[in-house]
Amino acid sequence: MHSNIFKMKQIQIALFCVTVIFYGCASYGPKNKELSSVLLTTQQRLEALQKKLIETNDSKLLNVYNELNEKSLELFPVLEKCNDKYALTPEYISTLKETEKTLSYLLKNYETIANKEYLIHAIYQDYDAKLSTIRNTAQNNATTKIKVIVNSNEEEGFFVFGKLSYEREQDIKRFRFNRPTQDAIHDFVPGYYLFWLEKDDRIGEPELHLIMSTSGEEEKTLVLQTPK
């Protein structure tokens, strides 16, 4: 076990060094002073979660965790470099804060949470969307906003709501599109989200969607299921 942990640490250090060397970002500007603190606290939560998983000897969750941890080791140095050169937006920092809060919640309620695997994987997906978008932008920056356009097939007039993917079990509406379908438009930072439609007493099932930029595209159209 100790040998595996040591090898894991070696891989983490190697990934960290390679990422720092190869990633650039956008033009210089004032940085967001919150980022370093958020990332440091998140890394502490990840390390505490790793200890918890080793103690409980849950190999399946450890595999999911390792994917997340490796992704964080890729993403965090990139975000720091991007932030140094071009400040991350408050909206971007906000999603990172919510990730940290989710990890904290997972640690505090570890014994009673049934969907641990989903939560860990959802955070991995969110981080992957952010990293992939940075890679696909012309200047490798983290300032991309994705315009999300939602329609509801032939029936119009539904309001669109959303929340972060790992908030699936929480009864909240974090985002509301300003206009109903078919003219519903809202800007999002790259990530993994749940969206659904509501109209009168008809409420749709939240649907998971990766919001990211591919080949520099900054617009995504979603067709959500119309509630019965």
C-alpha cells in the first residue's frame, strides 16, 4: 500500500511539472486574488478525502478519486498561470468555490452520503470541461464564456433553470435564463451542469450537460425534454 501511495505521489509531481512547463495563457492583466486560496483549500480537501478512502479501503472509490486528483493536478497550475496573466472572472471563481464546498460536505458527511461516486466523478467532469476549454482556445486562456441557447422542441414559453452537476441532490435554482424558450440564452463558464424546464406546474427532470468550448466555439444549443 505504501509503495502504491509513493508511486502515486511521483506521478502527481510529474504531472504538475509537465503542466507548468507546457501551458500558456492570455495577455497580462490584474489577477484575481481569491484563486490561490480556493485552490489550496480544495487541494487540502482532496488530500483529506484520499486518506479517508485509504482508511475505508474502498478500491472503487479510490479509482474514481485518482482520476479526479490527476485532473486537479493538471488544471490547478494552468488556472494559476492564466490568473497571473489574465484575471479569472468572479463567476469562474464561484464555480471553483462550490467545488471546494462540495468536497468539504463530502468529508463531513462521508458515512451518510450514498452518492459519493457520483459526486467525485461529477467534479472530475467539471474540471475536465474547464481544462479542455482552455486547451481549445486560441490563446489558452480561462476567460471563455459559453453562450447556452435552450429550446423546447415545438412548445415554447418554458423558463429554464440550472445548477452545478454536483448539486443534483440539492433543491436549489442557481441559474435562471432571463428569457423563456425558444429565446432562452445565458452565458456560462465551462463546466458540468444540470438544466431543466418549468412552466406553470410542469417541471422537467434535470438533464446533465457538459458546457465546454471545442475548436474555439463559444456557443452551445440545447434541446431540453419538455415536461408533461
